[in-house]
Amino acid sequence: MKKASKKTSKATREQWKQSPCSNCRGMCCKYITVEINEPKDDEDLDNIRWYMIHDGVGILVEGDQWMVRMNARCRYLQKDYTCGIYDRRPEACRQYDTENCDYRSVSEGIPTGYREFEDYAKLRNYVKRQWRKA
Ligand code: SF4
Ligand code: SF4
């Protein structure tokens, strides 16, 4: 999420122009993620099903790290896809790296490192397979 609005310094704007963010439409600024526990039984799985029956909700899995992803555009994402509060953006935005970000994953095929599930049936099959292996 390395974007700077027109309000930020020239140096920062220049840096931004060199980054992939200047070609991206703020992909990483249009959703939030919340960490959840890895499902251990059918009850946990049913809670995840409840999340997933809502529009714009998916699950991200990276090893034993599980997250709910909810589509929600940041209110500070500007019309030109820069950040309206770049100098005081939250830590989560500062930590997000362009190395293997959403845009680069789509445009350059760089793996993000996590599995993404939009479809509950697929997630359920994945979880059941993991349980059988354990
Ligand atoms: S998805 Fe990547 S390229 Fe796009 S704004 Fe976020 S960090 Fe920048
Ligand atoms: S504050 Fe909003 S627009 Fe700025 S980097 Fe974070 S998510 Fe993107």
C-alpha cells in the first residue's frame, strides 16, 4: 500500500511513481483482513461457512495462519488511487510490501504465498483433506 496523495512531499511522490503502485488501482486498499483460528472441527468450519455466505467475504490461508478477507474500500483511497493520509497511514499499510503484493501477483504471476478461497465447498474440501493428513 505504498501510495502518496498530492499532499505528500515531492520526494515521496517521485518514489511512488517508480513503484508498481503507480500502475495499480489500489488493489490492497479495497479490503481488510482479520485473523481467525484455524478450524479444528465441524463447528469451526460451520462458522467459516457463515462468514463465506456473505458477499465479498473470502478466506486466506498461509500455513497455519488463517484470515477472513472482507471487501471494503478504504475511505482514504483517492480517485487517482493515491493514499489521502500517506504520512499518517496505519501500520498495517506501512507493513504491506510490494514484493509479492496483490497487483504483482496478478500482473507478474508472483505468488502471494497464501491460498484464497471464495467458494465454501472448495474450502471445506481443502480442510477435510488437511484433517485426513493430520
Ligand atoms: S496492491 Fe501492490 S501495487 Fe497495488 S497499491 Fe497495493 S502495494 Fe501497491
Ligand atoms: S490508509 Fe487507506 S488508502 Fe492509504 S495505504 Fe492504507 S488502505 Fe490504502
